[in-house]
Amino acid sequence: MKSWSLIGAAATLAFGMSTLVAPAAADKLDDVLGSGKIRCAVVLDFPPMGYRDADNNPAGMDVEICKDLANAMGVEAEVVGVTWAERIPSLISGKTDVAIASSSDTLERAKTVGFSIPYMVFQFQALIPADSKISTWEDLKNAHVGAAIGTTYESSFTDYKAANWPDAPGKLSTYQSETETFMAVSQGRVDAVISTDTAIANVIASGKYGDLKAGPIAPFGADIVGFMTLRKEYGWINYLNLYINRANRSGRMQEIYSEYIGGDMPDLTSSGVYY
Amino acid sequence: MDYQFLWPPVIKALPKLLDAALLTMQVSVISMIFGLSIGLLLSFGRRSKYFIPRTLSSIWVEIARNTPVLFQIFFCYWGLGEFGIFLSSFVAVVTALSFNTAGYMAETFRGGFNAIPDTQLNAARSLGMSFFQTQRYIIVPQVLRVIYYPMTNQFIWVILMSSLGMLAGLRELTGETQYFNSRTFRTFEFFAATAVIYYIIAKLVMLGARLLGWRLFRGQS
Amino acid sequence: MNSAGSAFTNLSWVDLIFLGEAAIRTLQISIVSIFFGTVIGIILGWMLAAGNVFVRIAVSSILDVFRSVPLIIQLILFDSFVSIAGYPMPAFWSGTIVLSVYCAALVAMVARAGIEAVSPNLRRAARSLGMGYWQDLRYIVWPVGLRAVFPSWIGVALSVLKDSALVSAIGYLELMRASQILTTKTQESFKIMLLIGLFYFLMSYPISKAGEFVEKKWQS
């Protein structure tokens, strides 16, 4: 009896909701121009790409790119801090217009969101305590490894483990954010964590997490990252692509890179293939 | 609505989700056992005539009841790490939930004991029963009746709270759901399925408790 | 320890202001949700106490769902549902709606208990004095029932205050999320935890003690 009334109520609710649903809104590019504001999803615990400065204002390379893009469009930039796992939900839920959040261009993600052309390249690497005996990638086989949930390195490592070390006693623990993984390795909860080379260099330079050192590079290949937005927003993706292209042509991207990372901007092209 | 619901990933993941639901039950049962035992001790502590046990029990109860469970979980997981105490996700979540449950159950026990008039105690003692006999035959059965339904509610509450284990890296039902969500980005589908699983668990526990309560307490009124 | 990168700083007064602002947002979302939750909950409680059998079964089985599914899942589910339905809303509002409904589900039980705590004889006496149904509710049931369940209502309100910490999971920058952000930046997890624990305790403890005091006073 109770359950029937429940099903009835659920059906009524679902019907009510479905009749409320309006047809698709205008083009995302129009929305952004119309609102005079671009909302960028950025991961803010991933220095030097995204972090909070002494006044708790967002800063970092991804934040700077968002501001530069806003400037190019003649709108205001609003940086929305998200965790790794929240990036795509924040786009889908319309809380943000674009994710400039060091997101690897995986085919799995492309089933849900649309990617721009690449704007940065990383390597995946292990971060280990300074006195760790881990020296080669194979040494991670039996280690307790940490990684932030929702990242490419976490899913790549899981897949790699399953394919190459199926019976090894090594363990993977997932964390909600990048900082939690750094805390975990510095506290000694895990033997190593996986992150990107730039983030690891920054963490070691900061000295905030005790004595850590950069470990072996992951054999997953280059990590090419792009902006993400809704899959169907072709007009918006075209605009973002042109922005990235022009920001590189004009040298603006190199300027931002020099400010936050230093050195020469990595090559964004893949040899032997069209984009 | 532009969104296309896509259920196959959920159906594929269902066995894993049900495994994770078992972990949820493990966490909840262990936390409940610890919480009940410690809660009983705390309720005695609060009635103690000595200052130290009384104060310590009161502090425990008030902190447990006046701070968020999520805070308690984070504290056990990350806060203790600063002292070199590393609890695994499982232990941290069980510790926090036991701490919380003990605080709430202590108050429930207190209500249960208060419901029994002192005259009964005196009568039993004057019949020559020892303290433990009095507790065993007179007090505990009556207290159990008073606290049985609040205890059942608390247990369901613990099951629901264990979902916060997700935020401390525990792959219980909610953690596992988040894991699949992070792979497939089917947030609504996965969390809807999980909501149904929790609802079913809560109803089964409630039903089980009703049946058990009916067996335990029938004919005693 | 000296910091090399500008990305990592120690806890400063700027951070304390940041926490303070987040604490205000915690209070805001809690107060708004408790207000709406209480109003809706009282109406639902009245339906549970006074409605016919169908109304009672319908209302109680719907409310039951909200008490049988973890709040964090309700939050994520509602937040993603309104988005895919094409009505995305700021985290404050989706959080407020879910918290209000959750609060209403708890208040409804309290309100029903309050209405049922008023003896039928008293109500019959009131009606026989010529009071209408609404007059009876306003002048007899409300004051008598309120006394009976006011402490339980305090308990519900405080649990909503504490549960508002979960709104952090859908991205609302309240106290719990602010503390995570600062932990990220400063690594002072223990100090920050103590601060926010103290905040919740100082909000919740005096109110719960005041509730107990009122309860004792009314009972004597």
C-alpha cells in the first residue's frame, strides 16, 4: 500500500517535471556574451596551474588564461573553484561555461564533454619521500600509491595496474583533491602519489610538505590537455580553439607560461597526425 | 530536456555497488556495536558521583552531539595525521561514527534509565538481589524496551551517515558510486540507483527491527 | 619553515576573514532552510495528524524517502537533476531546497507529535465553547503542542545547522569547504579543524542548553 502510493507520487512528480522542461537555450557563446561574464571551472589546489594566493584569490596559469580569454571576449572573468571530480558535473549543471582545468583529452570524457585543441602538455610522475627506495616505475608495483579521484593519472594507473601487475600486492588509495594526496605522501600514509611534473616541481620547491622528491615518470605518454565545455556547443568550441591558436601566435601564452612555470612553452602539436 | 539518460553503465556496475553496500553494512554494524557499548559506559559515567568520569563523559557527549559528523570524520582522518596517527579510511570512519553514536546513545540510555523509578531498584535490592542481578533482571530488560526504537533509528542513521565515508576515501556504497561517476560522468543515473539501494536497506533494517521487536517484547505489557 | 613558492602560505588574518565569511554563509543557508523547512513541516505534520487515511499514507511515505536516503545523495541527485532538466541553479539554492525539504521531513514528525500531544478532551472542550476549527488550532493546539515538542524542534534545527556542512559537496562555499580550501593552502589541518569545530560547537551547544532550560521551565 505504502509502496504503491510512493510509485504514484514519483510518477506524478516525474510527469510534472517533464512538462516543465523547456526547449534548449541559446548558443553558449551568445550566453556568455549576453551575460557579460565567463565562468571558468578551475582546480584551485593544483599549483602552479591553479591555487589561491595569500588573499585567497584564485591565481595560477589556468586562472590567468581564463582572465586573458575573458579579456579577449570583452567580458568579465569569474573563476569557480572545483575539485577534479566536479569539473564535468559543473559544466553539465550549467554552473560554469568552460573548464580551464588542465583536463586530459580522453575519449572517455569526450563521450560527455567537448574538448578544445590542446593548450598545455604534462608528464605524469610519481612524488615520493626524499628517503624513499623507489627509483624505477616498476618499484611502484608493490607500493601503496595515492592519486586524486577523477584524474587521468588515477584512471590510467588503475588500468595500468590491472593490465601489467594484476597480482601484485600494491594498493591504490584515492583522495578527493590533489592536496590531500600531497598530505598523504608527506604524512607517510602512502609510499608514493601520482601527479603531473609541473605540480610536483612546485610542491618540492615550496618545501611545505617536508622532504619529498620527484620519482619516476609514468609510462603513459604525454598528457595533452584542453579546455572542456558542453559536447554540442560547436560554435563555442570553435571560438575557444581560435583563442588558443591566437594566444600562442601572439606570444601571450608564452608570457603566462613564463610567469607561472618558466622556460619555453612545450610543443602543442602531435607529430605525424592532423589534430 | 537535452539529456539522454544512459542506464547500461549503472547496470554493469550494479554487482560492484552491491559489494560496496556490504562494506557500508560492515562499517555501520561495527560502529553501532562500539557506539552502543561506549554509549552505555558514558551514560553510567554521566550519573557517576565522581567528578572525573562525569566530566569526561559529558565532554564526549556534548562534542559528539554539537559538531557535524563530517567534521568528526575529517578530524579522525586528517586531523589526527598531524600527530602521526594514521587511521585508514575504514578505521577513521568507524572511529568517527562510533564516537558520534556513543554520544547520542548515551542520552538515549539516560532517558531509558530515568524512565525506571528508583523504587523498583530499592524493592529489588530489598528482595536480596545483588547490584548485577538487579541490573540483569529488572533494569536492563525495561531499559531495552524503552530504547529499542530509538536504537533502531540510530542504526539507520549510522547507515546513512556512513555515506560520508566517500569524502575520506572509503569505497563504501557512496564512495563506489562516486568512483563510477568519476569514470562515466553519469551522475544522476548512478546516484539515483544508489538512493534506491539505501532506501531498500533502510526499509529492510526497519522491517527486521520490527519483527525482532515483536518477538522480544510480545506479551510483556 | 620558509615558503619558496607563492602558492603556499601560512594561516593569516586574511584566512580568518575568509573563514568568518564562510561561517556567515553556513548560518545563512541554515537559517533560511530551517525557516522554510519548519513552515512546510508544520503543514505536513498537520496533514499527518488531521488528514484522511490516503493523505496520511501519501505524505508519510514521501517523507519517509527523505529520511531513508543519505542527505549527501539527496543533494547530489537534486543538483544534477535540475541541471539536466535545464534549470541549473546556484549551489545556494539547490542546497537550500534540499535542506528545507529534509528539515520539513523531520519537522513534520515533530509537528504531528505536537498535535497528538494535545488531549482530545481539551480540544472537544474548546469546540464546545464555540471555537471554530482554526480557532481551536490557533488558541489551543498551537500553544499546548508547541510546549510539548519545542525541545524536539530545537534538536531538528540544530541537526540542520550541522548537516549544512554537506552542502559543501555540491560546491557551496560554506564553512566546511572553506576549511578544506585553507587546509589545501596552509597545511594547518589541525588548527583549522579546531577552529571550525569550535565554531559549530559554540553555535550548537548554547542553543541546545537553552532548549533544555526552556523544557525544564515549562515542565515545572
